[in-house]
Amino acid sequence: MVLDVLEQNKNTPWNYKQVSAKLNIHNTEDREIILEILKDEVKKNVLKEVSQGKFQVRELKTFVEGVVDMTNDGSAFIVTDDEDETDIYVAPRKLRNALNGDRVKVYVYAKSKGTRKEGEVIEILHRNKMEFTGIVKLSDRFAFFIPDDRKMMHDIFIPISDLNGAKNGIKAIAEITDWPPQAKNPVGRIKHVLGTQGENDTEMTAILAEYGFPLSFPKEVEQESEEISDAITTDEIARRRDFREVLTFTIDPFDAKDFDDALSFQYLPNGNYEVGIHIADVAHYIQPDSALDKEALERGTWFIWLTG
């Protein structure tokens, strides 16, 4: 905050009283603390004392913006917009609660010859992500949410009143709602209960949620799907080869979401065996440019992206 005051005022040299006044600090004891901070920043080559008691930021260009790329040890590299600029290392204690993917403003320390660039986050400009999938850990008076994301280094504190029915050990989606300045952990609420950890449907839904994909369909899409007739007209049958009298069976497992693959088998008069491979004509049920068609296209793109 002290550095922000000096930078925001066109880098005009200010004394500790002026900085304190800008920060609405008026008692003598706290103003002395501001003076100590200013002196410490001089020792770190962040500020310079241009005259007795007057302080100024050494170099305005040392303030840059970039995106947080978190590492496994809790530190991070800030990737700036300048492709020619090297990434800036930020130690864990100097991230100021910035999370992976956040856009931040960073102060870059004066670089000694041969050393990597280092700095500290002074402002979080934009949060990249506020919702996480993970596991609820419940006690008598409070709960913690442990995110699946390995680059999310903080468990989320969940008040009992914000559990939304989640039980201990359940997999869920939590949303960060607050992060008090002095708090080690953010505060959040359970937004959606996914199910029992390890179950196939739960884990599939968690993957979708982790990448920000919607977990439900728009009302118009659900309505269209309910209106699709399961009857096949005589004209439609006449356009196709009829295998209803041939041994034909699906090969999808019993818990599949759809049954669209099948095999057929028959003994031919010439003594040969015929094995047919069948793929359901799902497009028959989808009208071009309908709500179902557009939703299928959107979700099909997601699937290719996730599996490609």
C-alpha cells in the first residue's frame, strides 16, 4: 500500500507524514511504522531517499502486470504480456493471496547481475477462478473444503451454515465468497453437491465442473429432447435396411449413457458368416439449427478439447 501511494502520485517525493495522511493514518505510533516501512524499502533498493525524509520509487518501470503461474511448492512465476520479458519469480509469502491464473500487478525488485528477476504481488487485478471441485472435511463447528486443483494451495473454510447439505467426505463444488486481508484461508460456501468420491458419475461431473462447463442443460434443450418421438414411421423404415429379424445386440455396457453401437450375426446361404457393425443414426433425431443441435455442437467441441 505504501508503494502504491508513491506510484499513484506521479512518483513525487513524499515524507512519511504525507504517505500516512494518504492512507488515513493519523496517530503517532502508526505513522512511525510507516516511516520504518519506507526506510526498509530504501534498504531493499525499492525506494530511494532523494532528500532528508523524502522518499521516491526508484524506477516506475519496475511495476508490471502479468498472470500467475503457480508451482507445486507454493511459489509462482508471473508471466507478463511482453513475450521478450522473462518470467518474474514470486515467493509464497509475497503472493498476497493471488491464485493460479489470476491477473496481478507486481513490483519487480532491482535485479543483481546474474540473478533471476524477483518481485511481489501488490494488487490482484482479476480473479481467474472462484469455484473449485473437491472434498468436504467436516467437524462439529466448521468445515474445510480441500480442492482437487493441485495449484490451489489453500483449503477453503466453509461455515456450517453454508454446507448446503454436504456431508463429510462428499465431493462438491465450492465457491470462494470472501478472503479477509489477514486470513490464511479464503471463506466459501458449498454451491453444488456432486456425490460420493470415486463413483464414475461423480468424477465425470467433477471434471466438467473443474473446467467450468455447465452441469445442466438449458430448459429449451430439455423440452426439445422430451418432445422427440420414439416411433419410427413406415416411410423411414422403407429408406433403410431392416435388421430386426437378424440377431443384433448392443455392445455398450449396462451403465452406458447411450446405446449406439451394435453387432449383428447371421449364417448366409452360401455357407459364409456375416458380421455387421452398426452405429446409431443419432442425427436422425436432431433437426438442423434446433436447440438440441446447437447444444450438441457446443458440447462436442468440449469433448474434443478434453480428450485431444
